[in-house]
Amino acid sequence: MTEKRTMSPLLKWFYRLGAPVWFYPFAGRLLPWLGALFLLLLLPGLYLGLWHAPADYQQGDSFRIMYVHVPAAWLSMFVYFAMAVSAVVALVWRLRMAEIMILSSAPIGAGFALIALVTGALWGKPMWGAWWVWDARLTSELILLFIYLGIIALYNAIEDRRSAGRAMSLLTLVGVVNLPIIHYSVVWWNTLHQGATVSKFDTPSIHIDMLIPLLLMAAAFKVFYGWTLLLKMRANLLEQDLHNGWVKERIYASKTAPKNSTGRVADKGHQYD
Amino acid sequence: MSPVRKKRLYTLMLILSAVGLAAFLLLQAFSENMMFYFSTSEVQQGKAPPGRDFRLGGLVVNGTVQRDPNSLKVRFDLTDGAAKVTVEYRGILPDLFREGQGIIANGRLNAEGIFVAHEVLAKHDENYMPPEVAHSLKQAENNAIKTQQATP
């Protein structure tokens, strides 16, 4: 096949991302930058949101929990969408890195969904008068959390990594039908939860001084996702490839190779496995 | 894309659209039950279930809130702009409860057509603004109404 010789740079980059030996150091170089960018967005977002933004005309200072609740809820859906895209790549191209990405994203997404649900309950009690109601928005977000947990459980329940990855990708893809339901639940049905504020087609119905910190926090959460995702993917890669060539090469290449109690380089016994 | 991958992609698209269709039909079938509350017009048209609990949503009509001085009993009218329903409630109201506010009450209709609630939830809208902006918006609205009345 001549296809490989005339590969476009984009495709080449895509295939490189799929190779652990290239991905691992690449992600490592990206990590400090993402961490710094996260703090750079988070600190002004928190300051503007918690101190600078004016109190709401109806909810007073209570509305400020929005700066955690809304980005967490957005991210819980964004992470799932990214996982679904990855699931298509994993199932069509059989790329293991895409499975690692889903596996690493699921706990992060579940965390965001949990934060959205808990902060929503804390917000709901004083404003609505109830911690929890079974309206369409809250229920569909709870289902999203359960889907995340189901994905994690399914992967860990199957012994063989390849079939576990395939089953997990398929479940991820099927669960994507829940995303439009969450988003449009406040439009399709009567709910206690109010409608969309920012993602309306006309101008957002929120004062500009309140909107800017919200967008900053949303960007910070998104960068945080990228940061933790790379951390988790590196950890999962190391764990799965512990006995593979590229991990050993890295260990032997580094001067601070981990030693076991006999003073030998750990894991050397597996060299001729 | 190689033919094998193309085939896999089509299979996935088929699965996804089948699941999507199933979800759509399921939600269509459940759509009545997915409604969190009935509007006051629906209650007046007799669509609400008689003799059992349901939720009623609407705006509190200005000037109809009557509090019993000796107990927590409160009485007010709800409207959706077309029909009015009187609600009776005994208990603590949420912070956002006030005249003109959207609320959702859980309870049932009694023989006189009064909605006896055992739970009152406040619904807030998707607008966020400082009090000064809300105040000036309200003034602008009042002025607009006045000029409308002045020019017949």
C-alpha cells in the first residue's frame, strides 16, 4: 500500500498520539503548562465570582454557588461527549489509546456529575425549598452519573483488556443519547429547574459582571479536565504497559531508576520474560 | 478509510440511531409522566387527576397572599395568565416565595376546588442581574405601559 508513504501530517500526528512511547513524554511536557493555565483562570474566576460580581436581584449572594455548579454540570456533559467521540475512534480504528482515554475520563466525568448534583442540592434547598425533586433535568443528570459508574464497573468486570475496552466503548457510545435529553429536558418538559441562561440563541440573560466569572470558571474547569486527563492517562498507560519495552527503556534510561531491597533495578527480573 | 473500518463505522451509526429511536419512543410514551407539574389552565380544564396528589405550577397573583396571624396557614391564588386556582398551605415558605413569583405546590384539590398543598417549592427564572438593573428594568416597563395607556 502506498497510503502510508503519502500520509498527511495531521494523520501522522493522530497515529503518533496513539503510540505510548511518543504520547507519554508529550503529555508529560504539557502537564505543567496546563496546571499553570488552570490556576491562571481559576484564581481570577473565583475572585470575580465570589467578591466582585454583584448580588442577584432575587437570590442575593446564594446565586454564587453557580460558579461551581454550572461549570461542573457543563463539564460533566462535555467529558461524556469527548468520551463518545473517543469511543467511535476506539471501535472503528481499534486504537488502544482511545480506550485509555475513555477509561481515564470516566472517573473525572463522574466527579463533575457528582459535584453538579451536590452543589445543585445545596442551592436547591434555600431557593426552591427542596434538596431534591424528581424533575426531568435532575433525574437525567443523575442517570448520567450512573452511566459513568457503569462504564467504570464494566471495564473492571471483564478480565481481558481488549474485550473490556470494546465493551466499555460500546456502552459509552450508547449512553450518548442521554446528553440531548439532559440539555433539552428544561425545554421539552415542565421542570422545577430553570431554563438555559448562557446557551440561548439570543443574548444571555445574565448581567455581564456575573457572566465573565462564569465563563472564566468554565474555562478553568475545562483546562482542569485536560490536566487531570493527561495525568490519569499516563498513570493508566504505565500500569498497563509495566512489562512492555517502552516502560522498561524509560526506567533504565533514567538515572533515578527505582531500586528494590537488594539494590538491583526493580523489575529487571522480567527482562527475559 | 479501509472498507473494514467503513463497515464498522456504518454499524456503529446504525446502533446509535436505533438506540436514539428507542429513547425517543420511550420518552414520547412517558411524556405525560415526565411533566413535573400541571398549569392552572390544565387544572381548570379538568386534566389534573382528581382525588390524588399532583403538582400545580403558576405565578402568585399580586395582592392575594393572606397569612393567618395565629398559625403558619397561608392562602394565595396561582395563575398562568389564563386561569386562577386558590392554594392553601400550612408550613414554612421558601426564601424566593413572593407575589409575582413562579412557584410549584404539591397537594390535591378539595371539594370546593381549593388546592390544599403539603409542599410549596419556588421556581426561579434563568435571569441573573444586580438589584439596580432589575429596578431600572421595572421602571422602564412601567413607563412603557404608561405611554401605551396615554396614546389610545
